[in-house]
Amino acid sequence: MLLSSMLSGCASHYSVNTNLNLDNVADYFKAGQVLLVQKNQDPPRPFNPLGLVDGESCQVYADNPPASLSDARTRLRLAAANKGGNAVILNNCVTYQDPEGGCLTRAVCIGQAIVMQAN
């Protein structure tokens, strides 16, 4: 009897509070749904253009990691997804130092958001 009452206490329902928001989780994976097409390649399917988009990475403080092209490309893909695109044609990426602009180093990518037709 004692054992069963102890075990039933372990079977209680627990509630978990978290700071995760389902909308934020969806946004986190949104960029991964956008195909990055290099400017010298054709998209794999017919498409409609949506407009220009950009992505940026900025190193604000000396002890922060330097701005990265990888982060800038991810933000470019996110910008394309936010316009309703499922792909982005990468036009150009650059890195430079910009202390007066608020970033010790900055990486910027520019591209064309597109919607490719379904298979």
C-alpha cells in the first residue's frame, strides 16, 4: 500500500513553463525553407519575382564575433521568406569595416526574392 501511494505521486501531471513561443520556432526554421540560388545559376523551376531583399550581419563590439557572410545569407533567405518567397537569387555579398555606421565589421548580401512554381 505504501509503495503504491509513493508511485502514484510520481505519476502526477506536471506542467512545464517555457519561454519558447511557437511563432518564434516557426520563424527560426523559415529561412531553411528558402532555396539559395547563385547568380550565375538558373532556378530549377519557372518562377515569379517578388522584389529585392537584403540580409546583414553586424559586429557591434570588439568582443563579439566578426560579421559573417553565412549569417548575412541566412538573413537574406529569411527576408525572402517574409516576402512570401521560396527561393532567392543571390546577387552579391560584401564584407567591410564600418565603425562610423555602428558596426566594427559588417556583412551584407543582396538578392531577388522569387516564388518558384510547384513541381
